[in-house]
Amino acid sequence: MKFVQEMPCSCGGVFPFATYGEAPWPTVVCAKCGMAGGQINPLSVSVTAERLLYRSKQELEGGDYTLSIIIGTMAVESFLTRLFFRVKGMDSFATTFTWPTEAQEKVWENEYPRKGGFTGPADFVSKATTGMTFDEFVESSATAKKIMAGFPDAAGLSAKQYFQSDLFYPRNRIAHWGYVSTTKDEAERCFALAVAIVSLFREMDKVKYGTL
């Protein structure tokens, strides 16, 4: 997948960065003054997830609301799986002092739940990271509560079930039922939900490993 980011130059022009997948950002020149510029990735469990969130926002702003929802949920799922591999990898490194190989990660893939929509993987990764279920973590973390405060209609509900019904159900309706008449309001809400979920898992990672 192609990722594009236009960053401002001091001259008022832009640096037209573009890359694919997790490839590094190439050095580019400002379209106005010709000055060379570089771009670095954010410090994150999943560079792909961060890029997907940005791409989802671009599609939302560009009016492709259906695609924005699809890509936003991809970002959530990418962050979830990479956080799981991070936990497994750190645990492995603590005993072997070597980073996991691709073959090891393929073995670990068999441990990752394939069923349960969002709720199964959410609990699985949350327990691996914090020792708590997803809902238990949300209830115990002050930062998580602040994130959830942005969704007042979720008060008193299971957070994981709330995200399942309000983000993953719309995604499934698109992917499996062919619903492509998504509205701007639906896409804006789904994007906000995707950002919230990734933010919650970022907080789990911070709790386990501290702030870098």
C-alpha cells in the first residue's frame, strides 16, 4: 500500500514524501525551493498501524468514507498483532538474549485468536500485556478512562463490546455485506473509535514497558 505525507517547508512549499508498506521514507526535495528534506517514523509498536491511521484520515478528508473505515480497522488490527509480537519477543529476549526470527513469529501466530471479532484478540493481547482483560484495564487506568470519556454513550457498557459494535460491525457490513454508501458522520465516528483503540493499546504498552 502506498503512503503519502506532505510536510511543510520553511519556504512555504511542501516536501512530497511517499513510500510503500514499512519502507523508509526517501529523501525528497521541496517542490517550491528545491531544498532536500527527510522524514522519520514515529516511535511506535507498529509503524504500519500509524501509517494506516494517517491514510484513514486522508481518505476521510478526501471523501472516501467507506475506505476510511476499512483502513482504520486495519490500523487497529495491525497494532494489536504487533503489540502481541512485541510482548512475545521481549519475553523471548529476556531468556535467550536474541531477537525473534521470522520463523518464531510464524509459530506465535498460532497462539493468536482467530475468532471473537475484536473482543477475543482485545482480551488476549490485554492479558498478555497487562495481566487484565481489556475491560478491566479500561476500568483501572486513569488515562484509559479519559480516552473513553470522549464516548459518553459508552458509559456503563463493556468497552470491548462497544468497540465491536460501533467500529467492527460497520467494517463487517462493508466488507461482507457490500454496504458502500457510508456517510461522513459514520466515517468520522469510526475514525475516532480507531484512534481511541490504538491509544488504549499504546497505554497498555506504556504500562508494561514504561515511556521510552
